[in-house]
Amino acid sequence: MLTCLCDAFYGEVGIATVEVLQRIGCRVEFPAEQTCCGQPPFNAGDWAASRAVAERCRTVFELDDPASVVVTPSSSCAAMLREGYAMLFPDWTLRAQVFEFGEFLVRHRGIVEWPGRLRREEPIRAVYHRACHGRGLHLGDLHERLLGTVEGIEWVGLPQAEQCCGFGGAFSATHPKVSTGIGMEKLAQVATTGAEMLVSGDMGCLMHLKGLLSRQHSPIEVRHFAQVLAEAQ
Amino acid sequence: MSVPKVEAFARALRGEVVTSVRTASAAKVASRVSTLGEAFDDIESARTEAARIKDEVLDRLRDLLLEFEARATARRIQVHWASDAAEANRVVLEICRRVAEPGAIVAKAKSMATEEIGLNSALEGAGFRPIETDLGEYVVQIDGDHPSHIVTPIIHKNRVDVARSFVREGLGPYTEDPAELTMQARAKLRDVFRQASVGVSGANFLIAETGRIVLVENEGNNRFSTTAPRVHIAVAGIEKLLPSERELPLFLKLLAGSATGQRLTTYVHLISGPREANDPDGPEEVHVIFLDNGRTRVLEGRYREILRCIRCGACLNVCPVYRQVSGHAYRHVYSGPIGAVLAPALEGIDAIGDLAKASTLCGACEEVCPVKIPIPRMLLELRDEAARAGLGKRDIPWKRFATLAGSELLWRAGLTLLPIARKLPSALGREWAQKREMPMREGRSFREWWRERS
Amino acid sequence: MAVQKPVVDGDWELLRIRLESLGAELRTIESLEEIRGRRAIWDTRLADLAIDLGLIAAGVWDAEVGLSIAEFAIGETGSVVLAAGPESARLGSLAPPLNVVFVRRLVATLEDAFALGMPAATTVIVTGPSRTADIEGILVRGVHGPGAVWVVREP
Ligand code: SF4
């Protein structure tokens, strides 16, 4: 599952995800009829609109079929399918196996090391921002652990890591002052680490933080988890 | 698009307030983690167990309340029932009128339940002088302010604010030293404890099996207020019960650790009733007023688990939105994530349901909650409920979005238009773009890449 | 919940460490010379000691020192458990700036304390000096209750 944001803006993240999956020997399908999982209207409280979108998603990804394995480079979309749908459709059970991308690599495929080196001249100092939707999925620090095995990156801990980036989907538009305030806090914490690269597993967070960074003309590079793995050869 | 209230509040907030709130909150988050880590071998199972016990209490609430009433009555504690704020206030006033002179001082220990029912104004209206004795609550009271945090009421004020208020009230010479300010308050409130005829507190736990009232605090004002005056009245929500004292260690440690990062609060007061004949001191009467005020309705609805809450405030401390807007933005005695659910659950979503939208749904609150209340899920349900009730303006035409997402063709067309749409002037876009660059397509399109390679 | 036999024989060294980190102290009986001649209020069971120390009997509100007897102490939390009764004023352990608490028994944990049984009378578990952090989160001791708590192990 590509996700709306990668469909609209960040195709490279989708490409990186597919490349990584293929590198570990997965056969990847991309149902072109896919659109959205229905999370935006769900979060906004318009569950009727969300159900319509979600029902389509159920069909496209054959979520009733235990043999389907759905992988998405976004904890927020994975959480929607696993938790949100349970609220939208109390009488329905998810049969397919749905994974957030990092979760799939580590928990499903048992990959604990990523042999490869970032193609840079100098090791780069980086921080990882844990996307909030990973909480409900109990992802913990699995992304950081896997990334920690990639050569050419010096990982530094992000203080107050439990704090959200402030995006929150439509929240960022309805509550811009609060949303940017939270985002600036996050960036202030990033700044204390001296990191040159900010990595996360969710393009929602990264889009938001990227927007704030570019307004500040910050040189900090923003990368998705999948892009780092894809780049490491 | 009209500006949501929480957002409007954030825009008007002074920078120092955000700094005060942020610094104090971050410190509490850090100490919570280290203390709970030491206090419990496995904090996860401790939280699960606490949630289970609270659920059991909610399931058996009626029986436990009656059991408490029987046991407490046997201890000469007088139990009263109040279905709403007005009734609770009336019971307090009746007791005050019976035992105290007009104009008498009522010593108030910190209590969210009495904030909830607006007891101070009821007492003042009847000619009594309620005085808050918790340092923070005292400052709030003399400033005519409201608490902005359920545990640390003046998290929004700094020492200069307190210093100015104390000089104004004649507590002593101007000082910005927190220790000296505290001693000024100590001296002032000593007289209150000596003179008060009635002391009013809340209750942290009420033990069904033993009929005891359990109060926790750090300052000692609670012990004074419940010990020195002739009469002690505890106002408590009906959900405050625990089956027995065996559950107390778990809850006391979770509460202290979650609230203030302590292993145990300085004082845990187990009140067994009025003084015995030969006791040198202690109150002659002890009353418990059980407050419903919408709780039985909540108990039967979809926000039932919110009644597990032990008011530790951990969800406020960790909440990124709370840190940006402070407690007053929630416009209710219960602020932060707990308030965003409890306030509309108690008062109705038409009154204050907008709070549910003032959240990124990051889930930090649920992660720290000692009784594992699924706050984000409840915020979503509140949003759904508000939408179905036709409340609140639709910010975004989701029906149209659903049509778009209902067809691959329309969806792809929409996606192609998006990078253009961001140039169009829209209210939403303008808000977004004030501080951020709008996103643009970066690099290749996935769909084109996929099509080309297959 | 698994029921375990309460550990009634706690570790006094741990109690000392906990008390110190709270800003309280584990004291010897000899060190009470420091309070000789002060205005004090005491548990009536401590009358002999009070006379030995030349303490001057004072009321709750005027005493400089309150002398109390704890049912037991709790090592894990650095607490003492005080029960109300005819021998001692409840405010005697609260109003004076210094509270000296005599204790003979030490249990290991809070769970042990409750398993052993809390006194039936009104009881307070005291964990260190009175404190507040209401102003800018800065810790101040002795806000309403005693700013100093001394725990004395009774032989
Ligand atoms: S909801 Fe949970 S975290 Fe928040 S105050 Fe209540 S018990 Fe504490």
C-alpha cells in the first residue's frame, strides 16, 4: 500500500520501499486501483465518508483473505487498517496480515541487520523520529535498531523522543499555531543533537517537519526509513 | 474558516506561559519515567492490573458504594449522596450552617471535585470564607484565576507572578525566592488552619471493605484541613472506590510516580472516622459526599473507561498540545487529554466537544496513563459523535474526498491536480503555509515508475 | 495477586539512604541532645525521654519539635507509619517544624506494610519532609508540615 502522501508527493519513498522489499526477495504487487485507506475523514469524525473509502480499500487489498500480506511505509496507514477499521466496522475482522514496513522487515522477516553502507563521503550524523502511530502498533525502537546496523551513519538519541511532531493530519490546518508550535519544539530538540539528517518512518511527520525546516532554510536532510535502507548498499 | 477555540487561545498566549508549562512538563515526564522504572519490575503489567481493578470497580460500582456506606457509617463517617453540583453544594452548606458561625473560615484542601461543583462560590454566596490552602490553589484563588493543571495548578505562572500577588495581598516583602514565597504562604495559612471551623477535601480513594478515606498530598495542608477543624467534609466522585486496601500499594505507587515522579507522596492519609473519645485532637464529624454529576451517565456510555482516571496529570505533562496551549484553553476544570474526554463526557459534546479536535492523536497520553485509558480512541469517538450530531462546521468536504477516493481515475486526476491546487488560495492552505512550505512532488512519481518497469 | 509473606525485617541501611534522598535523616538517640530544652509536644509514651532532654511542654501550634512513635517504617519508600490514638496529638507530627519519629520495626516494602496490616485508627504514612514544587517546579521543603524529619531507631 503506497499511502496518499507517497502517491501525491513522495513517490521516491514508495520506490525505495519496493526496492528494499525486492532486495530481500519479496514479490511485490501494486494494485493500481488503490486510493486512500480512509484515515483522513476517520480522524476528522466523518466516519460515513471514511467507511466508503475504507470499504474500497478492503476490497482492493483483499483484507478478508488471510493469505494477503499488506505492507505500507506508514505506521499511520497500518494503524488505520488494524485499529481504525475495528472501530469503523465493529462486526468485521481483519484477516489479512497488515504490517508497517519496518515491522514487516524486523518482526515478520526477522531481519535484524542491514548490511550496507550509506553512499556518502563522510559518516553522517542522524536522528530518528518515532512516528506516533507506532505506539498503538507497539513498534518500539525496532526502526532505530535496524538502522543502527547501517554503516556510515552516526545515530544520536533524540531528547523527548515521545513528543509528537505536531502534524496530526487536518489538525495542522485547523490548529496551525499549535501544530507549528509543536513542530518547532521537535526541531529544537533535533537541533540540540547537531544532526545533519532526520529520519522517520512516516511521511506525515516528515512532510510537516520538512515544511518547517525549509522555511528556516535549514540544511538538515529529511529521509524516510525506506530511503535510508535503499540507499545503503 | 473560523478559528477553533483552543487554537485561538494558543495564539493569544504569552510566550512565558508556554515556557513555564513546557519546562515543568518535560521535567515531570523525565522523573516519571525514572521513578516508575525503579518502583516496578514491570510497569506494563502494573498498569494493566490497575486498569483491571478499576474496571472491576466500575462493574461493581453500586455494590461497592453500598458496602462503603455501610462500613463508613459504622465508623461514624456520615455518607451523603449528591446527584449534581447543586445538591453537593447544598449538603456542604447545610453542614456549614449547622456547625459554623456566619462568615466562618472554611479550609479547602486541593480537590478537583470541589472545583467541578464550584463549591467556593457557593460558600461565598452563603457568607462563608473558603480559603484554598494548597500553595498553588491559594495563588489561583487570590488571583481570581483558574487552575491550569489538575496536579500543579499554577504551572502557567512564574515566580515573578507569585511574588507580585503576595505583595499585593500583604503576605510579606517582595521576594522572588520560591522558598521565601513558600514561607510567606505558610505563615498566612497557619492562621487559616487554626481558625477554620470546617475543612473540605476531595478523596483520592475510598475503600469499600474498610470504609476509609484515603488522601494523598505533599504539602501537609490536606492533613491540616482534615484534622484541625471541628468538621471534615470530603467530596468525592462515585468512581473513586477501591475494593480493599490490598489494592492501595499499587495505586499509591502508580499515582505518586505518574503525578510527580515520587516513590510515594509525602503524606498518605488513611482516615478512619472522627476522633475517639480520648483522642487529643481530630475532627468531631467526618462526612463523605458522593458526587454523581453525570458520572452514572458516563458509566453507561462509550466513554466509560474515562472513569478509571486517578487524576495523576501524567497525560497533561506529556501532551504536546497541552504544552502549547496550557490548561485554560480547555475551559474546564479538567484540562489536557483527560479533560478533552471527561469534560464533554460530563457536560455533553455540544457544550465542549470541540476539545476532541484539538489533538494530533499522537497517543502519548494513553502510553503514560497508569490505568491505560484509551484516550485517543475516545477522542475519535467524540469526533464521530459530534459529526453525527451535526455539530461543528465541516472544515473539509469529506464526502467529496470519499467520491474522489472511490475511483482510481478520479483519484489519479486529483493527485495530478494537487501540486497545482497548492497554488490556489484556500483558507486551509493559507493557514498551513503561514510557517511551512507547502509540500511539492519530489522526485519521480511512483505510479509512473511502476508502470514503466512492469 | 500473588500473596507473599510480608518481609518484616527490612534493611535499615536502605531506609537511611531513602530518608536522605528525601531530605530526612536517620538519627541516633544520642544526637537528640541537639533539641535539648526546646519547646516540644510529645507522644505521652515518650514522657521519660522528654524529661531527660529537658523539653518544655508546648501546644501543637507553638511547639518547635514534635516527638512521635511510628508503628513501623517502610524501607523501600523511606516512610514511617503513624497512627492516631489517645497518646499523641495528630497535629503533633504535623505542625512543629521538626518531627522526630521513633521506630522499632522496619518492613521492606509498601506491599509488606499493607499485608502486615495498617493500623485501624486514622493513620498517616509519612515519606520525608513536607514539600511543594508549585512555583516553577522548584522543590521547597517545609511548606505546611515539618521541613525536617528525623527517624530514630529504637533499641
Ligand atoms: S487519564 Fe490517565 S494519565 Fe490522565 S490524569 Fe487520568 S489517570 Fe492520569
